[in-house]
Amino acid sequence: MADTVRVAPLLRASLEVLRDADSPLKPGQVYERVEERLGDHLSPYERAKDNEGRVRWRVHLGYHTGDAATIGWMSKIGGWSLTDAGEIALETYSEDELLAELKARLGELRKQRNEAVARLSGSERTIIQLVGEVSPGFWSSYEDLSEVTGQSPQHIGHFLARTGPAGTHRILEVDGSLPSEGMLPVRYRGMDVRKRLESEGVEFDVFGHASPESRLSAEVLIEQLDDDLLAEPAPLRRAWLVQGTTADERELVGGWLNEGFVSLPSNLRPLALPVSTERLRKAVDQDYQHLSYNAQKQRFTEFNDFLNRIQLGDYLLTRDEQEHVYFGRVDGPAGFLSGNTRSNLRRFARWFRVENPPTVDELPQELRAKLSSQSAIVELTDNLGTVERVLRNLGVTIEDPAVEPQRELAFPTITEEAADRLLVERDWLQAQADLLWEYKQLIFHGPPGTGKTFLARKLAHLLADLTAVKLVQFHPSYTYEDFFEGFRPVQGEDGKVDFGLHGGPFRNLVDAARKNPSEPHILIIDEINRANLAKVFGELYFLLEYRNEAISLLYSNRTDFTLPPNIFVIGTMNTTDRSIAQVDAAIRRRFVFTELHPSLPPTAGLLERWLATFEDAEFNRDAPRVLDALNRTIRQRDLAVGPSFLMRESIYQRPDGLDRAWQASILPLLAEHHYGSGTAMDAFRLETIRASLPSDVTD
């Protein structure tokens, strides 16, 4: 690896430098302090200069701190500084995990950006993608973008001036000078662009030219872009369930299959197609004014999907009165048929001829859940891979598959090596994986110090990719909006504050799981019993138990939300916490529970097994027997003390190590549990417990 720049240590060192700084730093100060930290760990290759004459490690540090700013871990406005999110990331992730998390979050942002520009032409889409790669603290030029896209600098300049995507102010003339006012988008006119760039860390010389060291050349941009971003993407294909919502409407399915069309009943006046969403909304408001606001909104969504969003080549699903499911493809544009309100909105369709069409119950779980919706139109694009897999199983030839066949969802087998690293039996660890697979939701519960959170995280990382595991901690003020989704204030570049619907950690994990259906995604909820669970989960309570059903969401205009089968939840619960009373029968029914207790495997004997691996343990080797004696003295099962309180190396490297830990951690915990017991606390003191042991087991 001598000819590779190691990004992980550079990223961590730069964030640590910002964390330890008293105020925002200039880029040069960050580079100097990172170099001081890494010192001889920087290889000759990393210290050498690239073809542009720049020091390699500094270039890579600049790129990845730009990425860190993009995802919100740091800011480059008015100097470089660490955000709260960046500090949490430093505390949460190891060096390699930090880089993996950065890439995962950046990849998600890129996907969202790509989806937003998917309808642009290939070259225009690439231009916007390239602008998005120029992060704060850097600049590029019209000529650089021209070299990558093959479009002229003039075309690129006029396109950016017309569309003005975020970050356009970082595209300058090739010599680093600012473009003329007329080449700036309207949103940037009147702005002091140089001042804005300087606040992001770009330096200018006395002639007003941006520093060449901050320039992202065409060569660098190509390196930063994923190969698939530069390729012409395949047309976006979707899948849809179109169904009658009444028995009368479902009788039409036979006609759809025989005559080759699909339809939607409506009382809409005939509209000239294509119809804008604004005209369509006005027509719905007038023609359905007798309905409630929510019902009007639902009808508008269905009509807009049918007339505007469904495209030629999209997959179609429907079902008849006997719950048989039929598959087809959209084969023509939308149109109005006068005089038949039961099916006056129509599209030509090519239905696949299958000898024995499956019933709803014979479909994969994720499709069954969506087909339980009562909406006339349900988008199934998230389940595109599943739709194509079902078609293959039915013998339908897919000439141009939109999705490559996915491997089957499964947990990896727990290995002996993995169990040995955790100092637990493989069979016990595999049993927890099997419980999670079968029930989808698992809670580790027990007294403090029994390794609940530790085992939850380790088990999750054994079963799922690092980027597919998220941890949240519940607390009394935690809400549905924090956990799943809600409206939050957002400040735009113009300084105005608006409210937008933002997903919480669980919603984001569900969205990621839909895009990777063959990969397990695991949410860890630490201290699950500390929150008002009914308030936090809301309607999701239903889905935890009924994974094959769909529900309406509180804030989103979705009536068909489901939990994908590759979503799993691991909770931890402290049984000494008074908030255990909040765990009602509803949550108990939706989770399976595994107790972690000092008297039970795998916690029993854990301290002794851990101590056996610690070669430098010179003092207090009687700690395992002292802890066992303490728990016998406590007697109350739920108030026992777990071994993790004593799994600190410093305890065994100094004579008073155990006494210090006892005074600082264990006695305060017991004092809280036995508040008001007076002299009873004397029985828990270290000297008292040690005195009760046989003399041959004490130091």
C-alpha cells in the first residue's frame, strides 16, 4: 500500500484538530496541525507531489474535509470548525468506521441529487453533478467542466446562469478570476462572491485570482466522480399497483386483461393532456369540492400519478375479486374516455399471460403489504427488484430488466472466531441471531453493567454491514418527530427560514433498506424504556407486529407505508430503571426478550474470562469472586451489578485500582438503589465483601 494515500487517519486527525481548537482555523493551520499529529506516519508517497505540483496528503485531506462539510460534520464558513454532528461522529466511530460512515452519508446525498436531476439530459445532469462535487473551500472552472462533459465553456456558463444549482458560485474562470455579473444566476447576483468564497477557505492573490491549490481540475473531478455518474443512465422505470377500491370497480379487471388497458374512475372534466399539476389541482378542487380536504388531496395524488408520473414501460400490478394478482407493462399514453365514469381515465397496457396467476398470499411479504393498501394507485418502485423476481418465477421473459437479480436476504452465520472475540459461546450468540431473524425485534434486558449495549452493537455488526446499522438512544423528551419524521425549520441560502418534512434515523434507515433489499439493516435503540414508547412509535406500533400490512403516515401523504423485511430492531433495557413501568403489554408483545444477568450465561463468568486475556493484570485478580460475593449480598435479582464496571485495565495495574472503582462507580450505584437504608450500605463496602471471602482467593 506504499503508493496509496490512507484517508482514514487523515480524516480523523483533521476532525480531532478542529475539535481541540478554541476557534475556527484557517486551512493552512489545519494542515500544519494534522502534520504535527501524524508526523512520521505519513509515507514518502503521501508526502510527495502529484502531477499538479500539490502535496498528495494535503489534496486528499482537502477533498474529504469538503465531504465532511457536505454531510454536516464540519463547517468551512468563516474558517474551519467542527459541528456538533462531527463531534458525535468522532465519539461514536473508530478510524475506519468514521470513513465508512462518511462515504455512506455522502453516497445517500449523491443518490438524492441524482434522482432530483434524473429528467435532465445526460450532459446537463453531469454538469450539475460536477458542480455538486466542488465542496466548500474549493473552486473549479467552466473549462474544467467542459473537459469532463465535452460541452463548450460558453454552454456550461449559460446553463449554470439559467439554472443556478447550489454551489454555482464556486465555478470561476480558468485563471481563478470571478465571472462577470451576467454569468451569475439570479440568486447570486448582488452577492459578494469573493467574500463568500473566502469565508469558505479559498484564498485570493492581490490580482483577485483564486489560489490554484484550491482548484479542482478536470482530472481531479473525474477521480472524485463515481464511474456510474458519468455514464448515460438507463431510463427510470417504476412499478405501480392500480386497483379498484370497491367490488364494483374490481369487476373491471377482466376487461382490462382482455382488452389491454388499465383505467381509473373519475368525475373529472376532460382535460387536455399533458396537464400541469397546477391545472390538475384546480380541477380536482372544483370537481371534488364535496369531499373533505384529505380526500381531495388523495384524489389529486392518484390522478397525478396516473396522468403524469406513470410512464411508458412501467410495470403494472392489479388484483381481481378472487385476490389473483396480474402483471403487465404500460403500453401507451393516458387519455380520457367520455361517458363512463367507472373507467374514463385510461392507458393502454400489455398484460403478461400467466397460466396460474398467483394470489396475494403467494407473493413475497413486501408486496403483500403494499397490496393491502386501500388506495387506487400505489407506487411499488421501491419493490422493483421483487416485482421482476416474481415475474421470472412466473416464466415471464424480462427483456430489459431494470434491476439485477438480488441475492436472497439472510443473516451470515456466527463464527467461532467472532464468538471468541466477544468471550461468549457461539451457540448463545447464534441463538440471538435466530431470534432476531424470526421475530424481527429483540430486546436485551438486565441490570446495569451486563453488556447490553455492547452485545447489541457487536451482534448488529456481525449480522449487517457497518453502514446498515444505526444507533439511537431514547430519553424522556424523545418524540415521533425525532425518531421517524416531522417538520423542522430550515434556513435557506437567502437567510429565510422555512419548514420542511425531514426524516429521522428510523425513516432514513428504512429508506436505505428499500434500496438494498438483500442487505439486513438494523436499528439499535439504547435505553428503549426511557421514552414514552406509544408517543415515539405512533402508528409504527402497528407495523412492528403486522409486517405484512400497510398504514397511513402521520405527516407524509402516504397511505401505503410498510416496513421492509430487511429491517430489524435491537433494543436494550435497564431493569433497575424506574421507567420500566412504561413498557406496556403492547411493546412486550412486539419484541422478544433476552435477559443478561450476572448469574446467567453469557454474563456469568465474563469478568474472569476477560481477566484471563489481560496479561498485564498485576493486582486485584480476585475481582471476579469479589463481584460474585457482592451480588450474593445484594440478594435482589434486578439490583445486581454487572461485570463491565470492573472491566477496566487500570483497575488491575495499581494496588488501589479496585478500591477506586468501587468508590467511584459501584457504591454510588448501590446507594441510589438502597436509598434510605442507612447502615445497610456498610455490607456493600469493598473491605466487608473481601472479608467474607476465603483467605485463599484474596490478594
